[in-house]
Amino acid sequence: MYKIMIVEDDSELASRMKKKIESWGNEVYCARDFGNIIGDFTGFDPHMVLMDISLPFYNGYYWCAEIRKISNVPIIFVSSASDNMNIVMAMNMGGDDFIAKPIDPDVMTTKIQAVLRRAYDMAGKIPILEHRGAVLNLNDASLTYNGERIELTKNEFRILQTLLENKGKAVSRDTLMIKLWQMDSYVEENTLTVNVTRLRKKLAGAGLPDFIATKVGIGYIVEQ
């Protein structure tokens, strides 16, 4: 089962697309806040986005570019403007395919399934972790929040990745040190403390205070 997000302001069309895609056993979410597509995107965490070009506030090209800052999730553009210029523009903006309106359900099915196979048969799950609107990109070890990119050191990235993968659970200091030690030279306990302190400062400076909490006598936790 895949999670597919539809960004289409024609509610009747979006409903028809949703019903068709759900009939294959997928989970579908139709965007509601066209002024904050990124909020809907990070909240739903889809495997694919179907993106209309003509939208309220900002067009589909804009939102595709914003999504590409935090994720490589496949994006298929959907538009009645199916001339060559729009198709080229869609691909250049980071789109993976293009479906022309009026939509042929069989063509839509074929294109979606083909893109999903290319993206996930070999690649596995989406390489991002998200919490409280902060998105950790596992491909380039960066963190994005409110449209701003926060650069992380290798150790800061590994610490945050481990905490987010265990969101809601306390992670021991020993576990974190082993995580770092597996990839680098031996990490002393003081080194871990220094790295966590620096990471917390970066998070607070970006508007994410108290993102990482301390569990006295155990280690650290990212609360759900």
C-alpha cells in the first residue's frame, strides 16, 4: 500500500481521483490548505504527489520546488495545459511525469503505477524523517524547518536520525555512542554531550526549542 497525496483545487475531480486510487488499496489524502501545501505534505508523508499546475495562491511548479527542497518523493503533474512547453517545464521543475486533463482513469493508473515501481521497487521507503514540521533528509544529512535549511555535522545528523527513528522512546547514551562508534573512531561520553548540546542550540536557533528532551539516568528522547 502506498500513500498518495492529491493537490487539486477542483474538489469534484480530486474526489474522483481519490476514489480510483483507493480502489487499488492505497491511502489517499487530498490537500486542503492551498496556502501551505508543505504543511499538508509533511503531515501526511506521502510516497507520491499528484500536483495540479493551476492552484490558488501559488502554482504547482512553486510547490514542486518547495517539496524538492526536502524530499525526492515522486511528483506527477496534472493539468489541462498539456502542450509541450508545460510538459518540459514540469520535468525541469522536478516532476517525474505528466497527466493531461481530462483525465483518462486507465492512463492515470498506468502512469502512477509505473512511477511507483521505478521509485520504490529498488529504493525502499521515502528517505526523510519528520517531526513538528522539521524534516530530516536522509540523503544529504540536512534538516529543513519553515523553509530554512539547517546544516548538520555527521555526528549531529546521526544523533538526530537515531532519536527520530525512535520517536516517543528514550534512547540511551550508550546506544547513541554505539551508533557513532560504528561509523567513526571511539566516541567518549563527553563528546556525545558536546554534540547533543550543539545540536540543541542549532534547533533552538531555528525555532525548535526543547526538541530533544533529557531522560535523567537514561539518555535523550524526541517526544511524540
